Amino acid sequence: MCLFSQEVLMIEFVLIAQLHLADGRYGPSMNIDYFSKEHMCIERARNAEDIVEMIKQEWYAYMDEEASHGHPVPPIDSIAMYCKPISELEGTQI
């Protein structure tokens, strides 16, 4: 009897947050998490309020820091959450 599972989970999808700024420009995009199944990634994207709030808090701290150096940064207008096959990411190595 084998006590250890030989199952290996392949990372196939990445959850990405894309910032849209109030001045109409795209802000940075961030790889948030990795998933073995697309439906798991999509479900997390649909229920990402906690991630959105964390990003907003960090962005506002970044805005304050940059403003203190005389570099205004626009606020976030919205944050899009989406899933992408990891094979479509450029320059990504895991």
C-alpha cells in the first residue's frame, strides 16, 4: 500500500489583475495566483473582492508616496480580473 500520492498538479492558468486608471490609461497588470484548472481560476476571478481591496490599498499608498516626491499618480478607476493560459504568458518561467 502506497501512502504517498504520485499525483502531480500542473499549473496551467494564471489569474491576472489589470488596473485601469482614472486618466484613461492602463495601469500595471499583476499575476495574482496560479491554478491547475481553468474553472478554479475563473471562480477565483469572480470572487476576488478581497484581492481588489488589497490592490486598491497598496495603490493608494503608492500614490501618496509618489505625490510626496512630486510625481502625481492617477487613482484606479477599475480593476479587471481575468484568467489566461500560462502558455500564453511571455517570458514567464515557473
